[in-house]
Amino acid sequence: MIRKYLVTVILATAMLLAGFASPMFSGRALAQQGPPEAPVAPAADVSSSFTYQGYLQKNGTAINGSCDFEFRLYNASGGGSQIGGLESRYGLAVSEGRFSAELDFGPNAFDGQGRWLEIRVRCPAGGGSYATL
């Protein structure tokens, strides 16, 4: 009788310990209890403009000088629709290949969906044809 009781207690203890230990060793985390926190509202309006920084080289050599750029935003990587207007930057300084342009495709350009940026450039500025990067 004592042996049967002892085996039952040992089995119950082992099952209880296995229940507590399994989340620690299973690679899963336990979720936090309670409701999720409410999202925090922005303190101010967020601008739709952003800064694009790039690196430009020709035949493996960094460009130095000024170049003309055209930026277009699309809703697909190919065959998509253009979002917003053409953003042109004439005579943009390029130093050791690095350039920076402030762009703004409008307040509705970014709605959580994927966007693709097309960049066309001509160097030196003011002449020749544009090349798509």
C-alpha cells in the first residue's frame, strides 16, 4: 500500500515538474497576460518627405561633380503605376560618389504597401541622356 502511494506521488510530481519545465526547454516563450497596450498617438504631424542617400560610380570609379537626377515612385517592381509626380533634381552635388536628395511624393504615397523607387541620372549635369540605375 505504501509502495503504491509512493509511486503515485512520484509520478504526480514528475508530471507536475514536466509541465513547468517544458516551456523553458521547448524554445517557446510564454505570452504575457493582460490586454495589449494602446498605441501611442504621434505628438505632431509626420512629413511625407524623406532623404534618399546614394552612391554613384561609373566603371568602378566614384563620381565627383554635379549630376541631374529623376526619381519616380511605383507600386510594383515592374509594370506598376506611378505614385505621385516626378521628382527632378538638377545639378545635384556628388562627392566621392555620395549624393543626397530630399524627396516628397505626397501625403498619400506611403500607405503600408510596397513601393519601388526608380532613379535616372545623367552626368555631368545639363547634357546627354539619362541612364536608369
